Amino acid sequence: MSTDDSTHTDDPLAALHTDEWEAEMEELLEETDHDTELGIEMAKDAQRLVAGQIDEEEFHAKYHEAVIDEFGVDDRPIDDAIDTVKEAGGDAAAALEAFEDDDGTDRRDAMKKFGVGAAALSLAGWATADAMDDEPQDQAAVAAAQEDDEDDLQWGMVIDLDKCDGCLACVVACEQENGTGDGENWMYVFAYEEEDQDDMNYLVRTCQMCSDAPCEKVCPTTARHTRSSDGLVLTDYDVCIGCRYCQVACPYGVNYFQWGEPETPMDEIDDNHTHDKRGQWVDSRPPRGVMGKCTMCPSRQDGNMGDDMVGTTACEDACSMDAIHFGNMEDPDSDPNQYLEQVREERASANELQDDDADEWADRPDHTASTFRLLEEIGTKPNVVFVGNEPSSDAEQVEGPVSYEDVGQVDNRKEALDDGTFAGGVTE
Ligand code: SF4
Ligand code: SF4
Ligand code: SF4
């Protein structure tokens, strides 16, 4: 099958929708019980949707019947539905009441009647914590994190690639905190070289916590969803049916399917580290047959692990190079935004130095300091900002100073690439 119609040179998706990518995705989906062609076509159109090439209604209508036929349900979100929930104060129950007819028409029918679409029917994913939570844990800590306006909380990261030394401490810390198995690298550090440089470079890759996440748009069950209270893109492990459509639709290759029984049994996982403040099972490693990925540590953000853990992640804590800065991307005073400010000031003063003294400029460690978001041009609105240079299309992965084997990990990159994992332009 060749459906590559994104060949216009101005199309930012042209580099993604290659025949090679499609062949890899076909191989991946053929391992599931679900429709391969539907998964690939939906993934491509979900990426076109976030790139602004098609609209939400068109996307939803195009696949509605096929999704019902394949899964028996179509709970994919559409923006109108999410807005409706937000207008109801984030209270899913209240939103449903608003749609219900006086005569008690079934909620599903009522939602359709009001033009919201079947996509909105599983609303738990968007309900705010406050609305869904009977007994929120450490409410004071959560409130402190959210401070004045809950709508202004969007967790994310600034990662300074110029500071990273490839030690893999973040990789180990994430694995230990989440009980992920060998090769399930929710955090992955690529070491690479550019053609015209001798220096080794690093790309430190987590979930990008996209504000417009294509992975969410293809999920037939709403297992993959964005928490309205803080913008975390999570997977409800109780709801995921393991179709792997999200894995194909994600342009960053950060999803890892849990094939077998997890290496870490449930009784070895802290009770405070599984369910979030809404009571949904979204944290630590997934069970068998369910999709996992970096979560940005919701148990910490919800205060389940103590007030002092709110606003932190395990990978950030482990980084002795101060390369990872987690926090509220909407708050100019947060750690990541203050760090970016500091980098910009240093760059400005370095530019002055460059005028005065070219040698001193060249010696500065941050002399290349630029910032970027991965694949920003395709409209995913990632909430991870990198300081440093973006890998070019000629970047080649090399052995880092510390191997995954050295730290008791398995480097699953080859297998991950076979599954279509994005390497940020880094090739073997
Ligand atoms: S694998 Fe799970 S989370 Fe991903 S699209 Fe399928 S049901 Fe949704
Ligand atoms: S990077 Fe994360 S949020 Fe963005 S599409 Fe991939 S899995 Fe979804
Ligand atoms: S933010 Fe949390 S889940 Fe994501 S890579 Fe870091 S430790 Fe792992």
C-alpha cells in the first residue's frame, strides 16, 4: 500500500509520511488484532489535523463508522466536547447533565443531538481533578502548585542539551521510579555526532507532552487523554485496549507497548504511585497488553508522594548536571522559564563578548545556545523546550560515554526504531 500523498516540499509532514515509515507502521500494527490500514490512515490524518491541514469535524466524521466497526465504540475526543466540559467548570458529570434531555434521553444520544458527537462520551479523561476527586491527597500541595488559576498550569520541561554529559542517570532513575522493564526507555538519551563536528552531542528524549497530541486523537477508547488540570498526556491503563494506534500516531516514537507480564510485580509498586488524584490508573509501568510512556510523574505532581515532590520528576532529581528543569511552562517564574531566561541573558552577554573578544566567546560553554522544540513545525505544540542544537538530518548515533549495559539497562533502540521510534533526526 502506498498512500504517501504528502510530497509537496512545503508540507512539514512530508518527511514523516514516507513509504519506509508506512512499512514500519504496518509491521507494528500487524502484530495486533486490529485493523492495520485504519490505524495508519488515522495516524496520518491525526498528524494532518494538528498541522492544520484538515479540521476536527472532518477527521472525526471520516473515521467514525470505521472505528465503530472495528472497536464497537468511538470515544475519540473533539475540541468542542472538551470545551463543553471546560465551560461546565471541568465537571464531566455537570456537562453530561447539561446535555441530557428533560425526558431523560440517553446521554449518548443527547450528546449527539447537541452536536458534540460520540467522541465526548467518555468524559472522565478531561474532568478536572477537583471535579472527580472525592478525597484529594495533599490538596494543599496541589493547590500550591496550581496557585492562582488552575487553567494556567501546564507541566513541561526545559532540557539543556549542552549540559548533558550522557551519564544516563536520568534513564536509570526513571526505570527505578516507574518499574519499567528492560528496553522500555521512557527516558532515552541519544549520543550522536554531526558530520562536521568532533564533539559528541546528546538528545534527551521524554514524552513531549504535546498540547495538541495526535496520539490522543486516534485513541478509540479515550485511554490516551490530556488531564485538563495540568496538561499531562496520560494513558488510563484500565481503559487501554492495546490497539497501538497512539504509538503509530505519535511522531516522536516515545510509546512502549507492554507485551508480556511486567518485570516489576504490582506488589513491588508503592500504592501512592499508581492512581492519580482522579482515581485513574495512569502512573508507573502499565500492565500486560497496555501502552506505556513517560508520564511526567503524575503521582509526584498530585502530591501523592509528599508536598516536596510536587513540581519535580525522578529524572530531574537524578541529573547532577542540572540539565533537566521541570515545572509549569505557563508560569514565567517557574524553574524552566527562569532557566530559559538565564540562558537568554547569558547568550546576550556572550554576543556582546563576541563583538569585543571572539576568543572568549568561543570558549563559553553556552556559545551555541539556541532553543527549539522537536518537530514544532507540525503543530503538536510540545511542552518540552531544548537548549542547544537540534540534530541535523546527517546526525549519526554513536556509543555514548556510558553504555546502557554499564548501568544495567538494555538499549532497545534498534527494536524501537523498527517500531518507528523517532530519533530526532539521528540515524544509525
Ligand atoms: S493502545 Fe491504548 S491508549 Fe493507545 S490508542 Fe489503543 S486503546 Fe488508546
Ligand atoms: S510525544 Fe507524547 S503527547 Fe506527543 S504525540 Fe507522542 S505520546 Fe502523544
Ligand atoms: S518525567 Fe518521569 S516518567 Fe518522564 S522520563 Fe522523567 S522520570 Fe520518567
